[in-house]
Amino acid sequence: MDVSVRLEELEGSGGWWIARVAGELDIASAPRLREELIVCISAGHADIVLDLTDVVFLDSTGLGVIVGVLKRARTLGGDLRLVCPGASIRRVFEITALDRTMPLATNGRRGPGRSPG
């Protein structure tokens, strides 16, 4: 299964963008996510909500891309927020303790505030 990424500006969010990701985020598909998010950040949109609601699989390559995007966004004064309602995907962040670096929201209804979820 491939990955799809939809990027759009969040209305009324003060410049935040949302990337809705669907499919499998693995060694084959992670470079596409990296490319799309780096283009977004390079265009001056360094505040991104990464919505993983429709991600069915996440491996270490996908996780590495997410960490790399977080570092790039923060280097440019932005940030990355995650929406991760699925228990299996959420567990990957908990096992690696990345949930301490990137707070996980279970839905995107509260927007990109400091404590999403």
C-alpha cells in the first residue's frame, strides 16, 4: 500500500498547516512524506499538524522522517503536532518515548494549541 499526503492551511489557526497522511508509512513510502513536508516548510510554513488518523502501518523509517521533519520545523522557528488516535500507531511513539517530544492528540478538534488532543 502506498501513502497519500494532503496538505492544506488550517483556517483561523495563525498559519498552521495540516498534513493528512493515509496508508502505510514505511521504507518505500516515507521519502514521499519527507519530500512533501520539506517543500511545505521550505515555503515558510513551518507549523504543521501531522494527522496520522488514516495511517495503518508505521516503521522506523517513517518514524525517522517524522523526527527529521520535527527538527527542521523547530530549526526554522516552527513546530510539529501529531494527531494519532490509533492505538497501534500511538504505541510506536510511546515505546520510543517520542510522545514526550511530540505530544499526541487523539483528534484534531482542538487545533494546534500547545496541548493538542
